[in-house]
Amino acid sequence: MSGEKNIAEWRKRIDEIDAELVRLLNERSQCAVEVGRIKRAAQMPLYQPEREREILNRVTDANPGPLPAAAIRRLFERILDEARAVERTVMGSEGESSTHGPK
């Protein structure tokens, strides 16, 4: 078993991946801030269901596993919810709640 990683090594790798995920999620959120600014300037609605469907289809199609497509979809639905919250902060709370999409 000398060639196999032990549990501590696997956990260390998981911690490294977690740190990278946090970095990438924050980078993605910064992009959402910029999109929110553009939407505000253009007086566009916050919630754009077509765009969200495109994203969900793209990420599930790109998924090689071992996570099932349904799990990837749930994770990205949550990521999109949080991105929408960031955009909402940038755009302000004007407009009807129907333009904000699901909560």
C-alpha cells in the first residue's frame, strides 16, 4: 500500500480543492456583480430564466461524473440563486419581486 494515498493525504487534497472552489466561486460572483451593473444601467430584469436554463443544460451536459447530473443541477441551482442575490444587491431592490425570479 505504499503507493496509495492515505486518508490524511486525500483530506489534504480535498482541502486544496475546497480552497480553489472558494476562489472560483468568488471570481464567478465578481462577474455577477458586473452583470448586475450592466443590467441596472440597461434597466434589464434581474431574473432571466432562459439564461439560467442554458447554464444548467451546459453544466449537466459537461458533467463526466461521478456526481450524477441531478446533483450537478442542484449545486448550480444554488450557485445561480446566490449569484442572483449578489446581482440584486448591486441592482438595488427596485422593481417588482416578479422580476427577481425564484427565491
